[in-house]
Amino acid sequence: MWEDSEGFTKLRIAVVGAGFSGLVFAYKLASKGYDVDVYEEHKRVGFPPHCTGLVSMDTVELIGGPAKENILGTYNGVVLDVEGTRCTIDTVNRVVKLNREGLEEALLEEAEANGASIHLGVRVSRIDSQGLVEAGNDRGIYDLVILAEGIHGNLRGQIGLDHRLTTTYGLNAEISGQDQSLLGDYILIGFERTLEGFSWRFGFLDRILVGALSKRAREVKEKVASMVNGGRPRRLYGGIVIHGPPLRRLRLGKVVLVGDAAGLNKPLTGGGLYPNAWLSVKLSEIDLAAGDFYEVDRVAGMLVGKLLRQYRIARAYYGDTASGVVLLRSAVEAGLCDVLSGRIDYDGHERMISLVLSSPARGLRILFSTLSHSRREFYKFVLDFIGIKRGG
């Protein structure tokens, strides 16, 4: 800590990594008057793009101005297509397509405008739990370190916060000149047993975006190629998608682990904008200068609890996708979409779980629908249902 010219004590915070997670923490904390240094080994932020950029309007509100300035499209909800069986789910607020490159550039500009010092092209080589940060020939001691190094970093291993992550591969293709009228104001999400994941399709501006996610990179490329159907994409982008589980303990000493490195992504669909935006807002509301990390651990624990509840259903699906598709089709036939429509947020998957499992009659309908498709899936559903109920 140090005192400014007016005698106010200022907390020194280092943010290591300037992807979305690092930037949203830098922006929120700098706007609260903290002395923030941002370190990023690359010389540019927001590139290369890799994320579809879909979030709920609530997440846009959490992020603030930089997100509102980068909206490319909005949607009423999603249409689930499970091997030809379709249903529509309207979300409680609009789903938003964000320009990810523009979002990260805007977050960087806003963080800097609020007093953050930005160090691009500077690689951090060492940290410790007491706030040490070494970058090149520079060495500093910080009151708090936000470690947002991404999945490939090794700094978290230096302080013993590394852990196992479930990963898949995602790929997006943007196509011009296709008819958007069949999609309407919805995002089409497709499930099939031959794809160990799911696919998506929606329109924005003057183009269609198609994409897929799977455990196998080759399978993703083949699926997206079939969806492009011989066309010439304007852009192709993607990468590794994290599905958790989240790290149960996000802080050690003065270091808080966030983003992909901590598994802070929505386990069912991937995407780290919502959980990291939520946590950045909560941390910015804490009086960090008081040096009491109890509140940091408490709000981090709240987020981890949400993501762990989502992870249970994600684990059931990704553990055996073919079975998961049969179960999902049975749930759709048993009225799943009527139950969820108008009652869930696009980013709030844990709410979806509680609604689906809240009615014994609905559970029985899903059971009998599953039995009509496959006895094997019927028994698997019973075991998964019991496991999820016991896990909360």
C-alpha cells in the first residue's frame, strides 16, 4: 500500500493476463480507485478471437459500458433441436451476441482511463503467495494479485493452485449471403449422438454464425464444414473450451486465481464472461484495503458453488454424450421446454437443473420417455438422477 498526495491509502493490485477475465477485473478494480498494474505477454488484446460471444443481458449489465458498446445482435432465447425434435425456450431476458475483440479493447481503454498502468508485451516469470510479481528485470510486491493467465500458464503451479480441467474444442465460422429469416430471433442449438458435444447456428448483422463443440478437434472441423455446406466462411476462429470443474479454493495468500486457469466457465456450454464478470463486480464491492480476505473467500465460494451445481449436469452429459442426447430428447418430449421457457436466464444453468428436478411427476415422464427409447439409457438416467439429487 502507499499514500497518495492527499494522504489516502491506496491498495496496489497486479493483474497478470489481459484476456477478458484479467481485463474485466482490471476495469472494475481501477474504477474503484485501486492502483492497478496489468501485465500481458502479448502486444495486443482481443486477438486472436476464439469465443462465440453469447451472454445474457444480465451479464452485459454486469460488465457495463464496454459490453453495451459492443452488442452485435440480440435474441429471444434458444431453439433446441434434438435429433429432429425441436422446442423453443424463451429466456427471462434477451440473449446478446458480443464483439469479443471490441469488448476486450474497450475494457483495456476503460481500465487505463481509470488509472490502471498497462504493460503489454511483458511476460511475468514468477509470482508467490505473498504478492511478489517478477516481470523481466522488474520486481514488485503487491497487496493483491489477480492471476488470469489462462489455461496454458504455469504461474499457478508455482503457488500450488493448479488443478484438473475438463476441456473440449470449439470452432466458429461466419458465413455471408445466407437467409437469416428461418432462424428468426433465436439461437438454434443442435444435439445428436454422432457429435460428442453440440452445435449452434444464429444470424447477426449481415451474416450467419455456425459452430460446434466436441471432445475431438477433428469431429468439430467435420461438423462445421458440413454446416458451412461448401460455402466460403468470412472468418474461422475457435480453440479450447473449459468445462471445469472450478477450483474449489480460488485464493492462496495474496493471490486470487480467475478465468480459465481457475475453471471459472459455465460447465455445460463453456464461456467465462458471466462467472468472471460476476466475481469482478463482487470483489470490487469489498473494502480490500482493510486486508480482511474473509469476504473475498466468501464471494468466491458462492460462485464456485454455483458452478459446481452446473458441473454435475455437465459431467453427466459429457461423460457419455450419446446417453445424454437420449435423455435430453426424453426430457423435451416430457415437456422440458414448457417448464423452462420464461423462467431461466441464458447464463443461469443451475436454475435449469432445479426446475427440471423439482417435480416428481416430470421426473417420471422423463423416465418413461427414456425407457421407450432405450432400456440402457433408462437405467443410466435413474443413476444420474439419484446422484444429482444427492449432490444438491
